[in-house]
Amino acid sequence: MQTRKLGFIGIENNTVSACLSMLKIIASKSGIEWVHSDAAEADVLMIASQCYPIAPQGPLASKASIVIYPSHQAKPAHPYTLSHPFRVMQLCDVLEAVDSPAPLSQDEASQSEAAQTDTAPPASQDDDFCLSLYRLLSGDSDTSTYYQSHTPEGSLLVKPGSFRYYAPATLHQALNTAPLPLTPLQPCDDIASEDMAARPLFDLAWLASKQYSAALMPWLSSDAPLKLTRWPSSRALNRAPRLLSLCALMIKQPLSYDQLKAIASCSEKSLIHFINSCEISGLLEKSENPSHRQIMPTKRNGHSRLEGMINGLRSRLGLH
């Protein structure tokens, strides 16, 4: 397990204690142990909004940081923020994001989207890692079993029940640096060792599915409503910030690909890559197409609202 140091500037003691307690709870799942340290020795700083910004010439200015601000105040102009009070998964996500490679600027993001190639899926689908991951999460696999994939830089493990994958820090870095071939996932007797850090499964799907930016997965229909069951990891989406608004919409309501394409501010390749990554990593809920539903007529009664109010009042008065 990796150890990272977390420093606090201007944060109240009870908030510091609550934050450290949260991180202890999730340490075994995240693969990272965050320990309290002085600000000068910290890897990441949590800074109260009243203490931000730090003096640009000071020794702490170059450190990665998260600004904590009260929920009733405006969000500070900082890449990483947390509105207080916050939940444990919000804290986990922002720590993962700030500990990842720096996000791309809008211009860099546009260049990155344009650079994606229309690579066709491999000829043999049985040898494809992404499809093996999809089958693993959509089938009746044992959620407590680890599944293994090999790369030229080492092996990684996937545990379906946790929606995370486990790999050494060097392999995480290699995956983020350049595309690596991954063998299909196979059940194994190994378990995640202490030198393996956990990351959200969406991150792995995002990195491995760039070859699927030309078209939706064959079983996905462009008019089928798609809904996110939970937020994807912010680590991957920091490099594609235009997709964040789509996540917010897809959490609230199902939208078809055609609808998403009409409102998206990113390239079509980036949108396809995002949808396929969500599908492969088990984040999409596919509902029935509303156009195929039988609309049942409803009886409308002009007095129904008034009758409801009267019935409610009678119930509260004990007259029923």
C-alpha cells in the first residue's frame, strides 16, 4: 500500500479529524494510505478558502492543493475544490484527481480529441480485453474473484464486485503514458498485493477503449436511452472536461446517443469513446426506448387535486 502525506492549512480541527477518519475507512479499498503531516512535508495540501491563494513565491506554492470552502460561498477559482461539508466519496474522487497527471487545457483537449484515430476493433473479439471486461461485468461472474490481465509492463487485477482494478504504481504510470496491449481477463488465484494501488475501473476502460472511438459498441443502439448509474471517475475526465456536463445530465435522466450528440460540446469521437468506456466499465443503465412503450390513457378528474387535499385533511384530523 502506498503512503501519501496530507497537510492542512486553516482547516478546523474537527474537520481535519473527520477527514482523516474517512480516509482510514477507504484506505484498504483505494490502496493508498493518507497520513497527516506538516504542510511543508505534505504531498497534497487542503487549504481553507480564507487562506487561499498562497503567496506565489512561498515554499508551498508549488504543492498540489485542494481548496475547502463553505457550501454557502461561491466556488473558488481553483482546479480542485471541495464544498464543506463533503462526503467520503467526494473526498476520495478529488484526492484521486489531484494526485493524477495535470488536466489538459481546452486547446490541448481539442488537440487530443482530434488526434484520436478511427482504429477498427480487433479481428478476433475473443482476444479483446475490452470485450472481456464488458462480459465480466455484465455476466454472472463471481464478484469476489480476481481476474488477471497481462501487459508488457506487468500484470493487473480486476475485482468485479469493487468496480476497481489493481496494479503497481509503475504500471499505472505506463498505462497513462502510452497505449499498452492487454490480454483478455481470466480468473486467477492471485489477490491484490500491498504494492498494488486501486483505481476506478472506469479509468482502465477509458485507457483501453481508445480503439473504440469510431462507432458505438455493436449492441448499443443510437436511439436507446442511456443513463449513468453513478459518476465516472474524475481522474480520466479531467483530461476531457467537456464531458462533465454530460455526466450531470445522464445521472438525472436517460438520454439517447442522438440526443447526447445534439447537445455535446465535444467531438463525436470523444463522445463515442466516453459512452463506450461507461458501457464497458458497467456504468450505463439501458432502459426501454420510450417510442416503443405503450402509452396508457389516464383518467383526468378536474376535482382530483381538491379531493386529495380534503382527504389529506380528514386523515390528519382522524375523520377516516
